Amino acid sequence: MEFSEVVRRRRMIRHYSDRPLAPEVVERVLASALRAPSAGFSQGWAFLALTDAADRARFWPFVPTRVEQTPTMQDAPLVVVPLAHKAAYLDRYAEPDKGWEDRAEARWPAPYWHIDTGMAALLMLLTAVDEGLGACFFGIMPEHVGPFRAEFGVPDAYAPIGGITVGYRADDTPPQSDRVATRRRPAREVIHRGQWGRHA
């Protein structure tokens, strides 16, 4: 599939069939995340991949709103939780070639550990489309993060930025709402050219 077509087709899919994914497809989706950019090549991320039905069943109680609103998300044969590892960035930029003499978080203009992990998540979403699959990114609410970590043995140093479902779309997946097209902000509103407020 042409890259422009992958980008055009990407949307959040919340309705899946229970058709399994071939192991090599799962590996391609996961491997794509490793190609994301990361500040200082810190690679401060990890990915909890849940392919076993019992493991996926253990996950869903930590996103009860998703289960309540779109129960067919539970049919997705792959759930991935991208985890950001801030310490990897603080350690990397305290190394001699980076020139910072401490691990002060205040030096960072933005939390790149979350940004880079988000870019890795996007690569998985795009790879899913390229594989002819659907995918969805969704949040894990703060009150569920601690219990989620405990259930899956995730160290405190790793922060889940959300979850991703991947699978084949259900045959009865509803078409994208017309509201999306009407709500999509046009380029002339969001792209400022040379000066804030200049759109042409």
C-alpha cells in the first residue's frame, strides 16, 4: 500500500472480528515501533504485547469505559501497551557526549519519553493499516495504572501511555461518522505560514 494511502485510511477501529493474527503479522506490527525516533537514541520505551486470550482478559478490567462503550474491542487478537521510561532519557543526557552534568528533568522542554513512545505507537497504528488491519489507541485512566502495573508486573519506572488494539475489522463495523468530515479542521485553520495568523 502506498504510504499516502496508509495515512488516508488510518482511523480508530473499535469493532473487531475474533479472526486470529498470523504470528509474523504481530511481529511486524511490534517491530515497527522500534523504528520510531527517540531523543539521543535513548529508546526509553517498552511494549507489553498481549496475544494470549487469557492475558487479554486480564487487561480489560483496567479500561472499563472502553469495555462498556465498545465491548467488541475485546475481540481484538492483539493488545499492546506502550510504556515510557523517563529514566532512560535522564541517564542518556547525563552521559559525556550530551554535556549535561546531572539528570535534572527541568532541562527538558517537553517530556520526550512520552512523545517518543507516542511516535512508536503511531508507527504501530500505521503498520496495522498497511497490513490490512484495524487499530485503535485509547487511554488508561490514572486510577487504573497502579493496579494494571501490579497485575502485569510492570516496574514503577515504566509509565503506560495508553493501549492499542489491533485486529481484523468486524464485518459490521459502522462506517466513519459524517461528523468526522465536518469536524476535521482544515489546513487553512491550523497551519500558520511564517507568522502566527498567516494562513496563505
